[in-house]
Amino acid sequence: MQQRVNPGNKSLADYRSIVRRELYDEIVALGERLRGKRVLHVSATSFGGGVAEILYTLVPLMRDAGLETEWDIMFGSEPFFNVTKSFHNALQGADYELTVEDRAIYEEYNRISAESLQKSGEDWDIMFVHDPQPALLKHFSGGLSPQTKWIWRCHPDLSTPNRHVLDYLLPHIADYDAQIYTMEEYTPPDVHLPGLTLIPPAIDPLSPKNMALSADDSRYIVSQFGVDVEKPFMVQVSRFDPWKDPLGVIDAYRLVKDEVPEVQLVLIGSMAHDDPEGWDYWYKTVNYADGDRDIFLFSNLTNVGAIEVNAFQSIADVVIQKSIREGFGLVVTEALWKARPLVASRVGGIPMQVDAGGGMLVDTIPEVASACTKLLKDRDFAREMGRHGKEHVRTHYLTPRLLRDDLLLFAKLLGA
């Protein structure tokens, strides 16, 4: 069965002083047009990763705007998540042979979730399906109302996909009334999607992970984990997988340490239950650190949660995001919102966030090291970069803007 998530309550009015007045008024007006419309979000997990973080804010804000909104987690188990992790990697370009057995596992769990939807007897105006895991729900959900509008949200970058996997999924994706991608460059090549919509994701500035923390509180929290707050440290916050390249970050750190001997490195990742590959890469990263006492590895399972991540990001001397492939990169948005100097790869949605002067874009390990060294040695330059990045995020990448864009799409699809 699908599991209903309780995301709690949030008030749109709490964001009024953070975003511009015109945006706030537009959301209120859209909420009135859509009042009472029923929306169901479906994702693979309610824990770990950017999609869950977004929905914990977006769902209650949609409710506060006047829509009857719920969030379900699809049915799944380890075999299913092994397959869909391979799907996720393949859609970003990894080699993968889609076997008959894998297809059967994928389809069976989508069919079970679709049956659960139908048996619930609930009617929805909007079915909002997130990412590849539940992408076949529409195919198996023949019992839902024909008036229901279906949206598929794709967070990964599909610009260079494994064609075998994409060609398998494409007829199902194309059958949705709308397909949301972060940016045009993420869409699959040579594919026409009549419902294509471009909406970048966003962060919640009032969540525990992004709310304002004092420097003293941040330093206290960070020091509890053994990091010397009197010495500079660099941080990367990402899942432990090859696409985030924690081993490359360690290589860059070792080059920086030649120039700044006292520097420390912190790697933080959230271990999600739909990411069985994560544990393998965690141990690979531990081994690669090779006992260096200035390299710290933390996760949600070592009591590093949202507040702790906030503290590490808020006082880091440099935030790194050395992705090889990237969806949007919400951790980049988080660092910019906290006015931290940023060094990030020129991939995926990162360049559209790193406005001129808001961060340093790099392509290679030596470039990462050189940029980090400059920021550690030129603190005035680093502070100015941080201030610029924060204002860029305020304008473009906070949750109220995402809410507005989603409501506009709902109104278009429903003729409201």
C-alpha cells in the first residue's frame, strides 16, 4: 500500500517579509482561483534527498494557499530500489542493461501502488508524480477519474541518457498531461513533449536547514563533532555516490593542504533508504580518506541532521559542490542563501544558480583546489561573493516562487 505522509503545517504569511510583495500577492490570487482543488503528490521516499525536502514545505504551503493537498509514498522494497537507482543513473548517462527481470520488478511495484490508489476511492484534480520511481502510475491507474490531470516532475538531468532506458520510459512519460524539467538543457534530446514545462526547484528559507543561525550557535554545534572551529574548513553536503565525487573532493583538499596546511575537510551525506548504493560509496570514501585526522565524514546516522548541516554550511570557509552530473543542486542554493563562498562544478543546474560573482565554477580537481585556496586566502573577496549569491537566491530560488510556478501550471491544466 501507499503511505500517506504528514508534512505538518506552514503559513504563507511567514514568508511575506522574505520575498517580494508582487510574488506574495500573485500566490494569494492563484490560491483563490484554485481553492478546493485536490492535489496528490507521489514520490519514492519521504526521507533523504532534495525531493522530500521540497515536499515537506511545498505540500503544507499549497494547503495554506487553499488547495486540498496530500503526499503519498509509493510501495517499494530493496529489489525495486536497486532497479530504480540503476534507472536514475542510466537516465544521467550511466551504462546499464535493462533486463526483462528488472522491467518486471519495476512494473510490479508501480502496478501495486496504482491499485492502492484506485482502492482508496479518493478523487484528485491533480496527480503530481515525482521522478522515475513512480513514473508508471498513470499507466496502471485506469480506475481514476478521466478528469484528473497528471504531472510528471523530473529532477535529474536527462540530456545524455542511456537511450535503452529512456526509450522504455518515454511512452509513459509522454502520456502525462505535463512534464516538468528544471531547465531546457535537462530535457532528453530529439524528444517532443507537448506538455513540457520548465520550473526550477527551490529551498525553504524557514526550514531548520536554512533558517538563520547565529555564528556563536553554529560554532558551538560544529565544535561538538570534533571539527576545530578556530581553523578553516571546507564542506561538501551531498549523497555518497560517484556523481557527487567525494573522492575527487578529497584529492582537491590534499592539494589545498599543500598551500593552507591547517585546512580541514567535512563531507556530509544523507543516507536514504531508496539508495542502496550509498553505503558502498560511504565505505569507499572512508577508505580513501585513509585515516586523515583533518577529514571528517558525517551523515544523518551520525546525528548530523538539518540543524547540524545548517551550522556547518553557515560558518564553512568554503562550500564545495564537485558534482560530475547534477540535477539542480539544492545544496548549492543552500550555501548561497547562507552567503557562503562557493566552488562548484560547471554541470547541470549549478551554473544557472551561480550568477556572475556569486560563486566560482570549475571543471577539474586542480581548478577546485586553486579556487578554494584563493577563497581561503582572500577573505574580502570571499565575503563579497557570499553577499551576491544570497541576493540571487532570494530573487529566484526560494519556495514561494516554486509554489507560484506550480499553481500557474495547475490553473492552466484545469482551466481555472
